[in-house]
Amino acid sequence: MDFVRLGRTDQQVSVAGLGCGGHSRLGMASGASSEQASELIRRAIDLGINFLDTAMVYGTEEAVGLGIRGTDRSKLFLSTKSWVGKGGAETKPEKYTPAEFTANLDASLKRLGTDYVDLYHFHGVSHDQLGHVHEVLLPEVRRQQQAGKIRFVGMTEMFRFDTAHTMMQAALPQGEIDVVMIGFNLLNPSARKAVFPLTLQHDIGTLIMFAVRRGLNSVEHTIEAVAKMIDKGDLDPASINPADPLDFLRAAAGVKSQIEAAYRFCRYEPGAHVILTGTGSAAHLEENIESILAPPLPPELSAKLAAIFGDCSSASAD
Ligand SMILES: NC(=O)c1ccc[n+]([C@@H]2O[C@H](COP(=O)([O-])OP(=O)(O)OC[C@H]3O[C@@H](n4cnc5c(N)ncnc54)[C@H](OP(=O)(O)O)[C@@H]3O)[C@@H](O)[C@H]2O)c1
């Protein structure tokens, strides 16, 4: 495993992080038990991963707690989250009060079987929730930090809806957040212009989600994702083969698969620290770690991807 300094947290974390949410939720989305999911956590730790990302709403915190039981807690970097509003960002829901937000934290700590988290995120924040975050919830989070329950403060975006990072662009200059989680992938590299200059300027730790997601995990899904980009006028159809948009990538010398290329694409982006990989399969986990540790894509391939997708910002690849 390779380790990297996570921005101003000054902590060393594994460049590959295990995402315990996403469509797989450690396999629990397709019926795996907490015990089976916890085996994946132990396998990830054995493979050198020390960064584990979960959330109150994933339903995987118990499995993480089970998986880390008996390991040296101080060697792990645990990340979890709470929505800012009671139904997430999607329906402009009622917002959590400070007391409710802390009750969510306490419940997460209990499920994880630990008395502190390394990183506590405001989860899936929308632009119109930012005022509530800064004015109402952040002072409470600072109190919980003082109480030793939280080491660093994080924020994640709702990339499915905010594919051009409008919330992050407003939040980051305020300078309160230690670590962010952003969507970034080869179909939508818009964070390169919209987010990384800010994270680098403020020395903010940066976690990458959606490196593969659904839109890049099979050729069929990529065809669907690219068709939507063309429909939205985000991508020039003349620039690719719509019947197989990433054929050139898979055909390139030294590229094993489009999934492998997708993780390598993210790993070497300046400003990207941890590349999250979400899976329910130990074999996929091993493969993905190998991809994240593989060398950068050849420069001519990076240039071609930038020429085709460099100005795209509509796809989340969900
Ligand atoms: N707003 C937020 O805060 C937010 C939103 C989304 C995600 N996240 C975090 O980001 C993490 C990463 O996102 P993600 O889980 O979507 O991960 P991802 O790594 O981008 O995509 C994983 C998807 O690809 C499949 N896959 C992975 N490796 C594969 C392989 N080698 N071969 C074939 N299929 C493969 C997985 O299915 P299999 O199970 O079959 O491998 C899964 O469906 C999440 O787990 C979560 O922790 C946060």
C-alpha cells in the first residue's frame, strides 16, 4: 500500500480507501450479512487499507465495527457522516437541530464500537443547506471535537445532482472544512477546474468518490452514461464512438480494463488523496487496490481523455 498526507489533517492514510456505501454497501445491498461484510473490512485492513468510509445511512457501521474489533484502533482512520436534513438533500427536508446531529454522531460511535471518529462529515450537502451547516451545526460539531468524539471535520457533496460542484465552490473558501469528498471520474473531471485549485490552496484533504460507480463498471453502462451526456449537449458525439465510447482506452497498451484505467485516472490527479473503492467482492477489492497502485496512464491517453471529456460536467456516472 502507498500512504499519503491527507492535507491539513497531517495524517498518513492509504491511497486506497474502502467505501462502505455506494451501490454495493460491502455486499449488504445484495444480501450479505454484517458478518460477511465485516470479513471484507478485515481483508481490506490486511491489504494495507487504513481509511474506511461509512455513514449513518449506509447500514454498514455495525459491519465496520465488527470488522475492526481487535485491531489497533489508532492505526485506522474512520470516516462517517450524517445528513444535514432528515431526508438527505433531495427533498428540501426538515433540518437536524444541533442536538439531533450529535445524537446521530453518538449512535454512529455506538454502532462502530469506538469512542471517536477520525472524520465526521456533513453528508451530501446541497448549496441551500450551507447556511445551516455553518451557522447552526458547525458550532455544535466544534463542541463535539473539544469533547474528543471527532478529530477532523469533513463535507461531502451530492454529486448525483451537483455534478458541477456548485456547493463545494461556495463552501471551500470559508476555510472551516478539513477534508472533502468529491465526485471525480474520467467522464466528469470538472473538479479539476472547479474544486482542486481550492483544496490545494486551503490544504484540504480530498477523497474521491464515483471513480467507477455504475457508469464505468461495464461497457453497457458507459454507453448509457455517454448517451445522456450527448443528450444534454455536454459531449460532442463526433469526438467518440457512441457504440463503445471507451474502446480506445481498453485497446491502449498497458491498460487492463476500463475499471483499472478509471482508478488510475483518479489516483494521479494533483490534489486527490484517497481513492475510494466500493465493492462487495474480495476479488474486486484486490483488483482495485492493484489498479490504484498501478502507474499513471500513459500521457497520450491522458491527453486524449482530456480532449474528449475535459470540459464535461454533466455526468455523475451513477
Ligand atoms: N455523497 C456521498 O457522501 C457519497 C456518495 C456516494 C459514494 N460515497 C462514498 O464513496 C464510496 C465509493 O463509491 P462507490 O461505492 O460507488 O465505488 P466505486 O468504486 O466508484 O464503484 C463501485 C461499483 O463498481 C463495481 N465494481 C467495483 N470494482 C469492480 C471490479 N473490479 N469489477 C467489476 N465491478 C466492480 C461495484 O460492484 P461490486 O460490488 O460488484 O464490486 C460497485 O457497483 C462509497 O462506498 C461511499 O463510501 C459517498
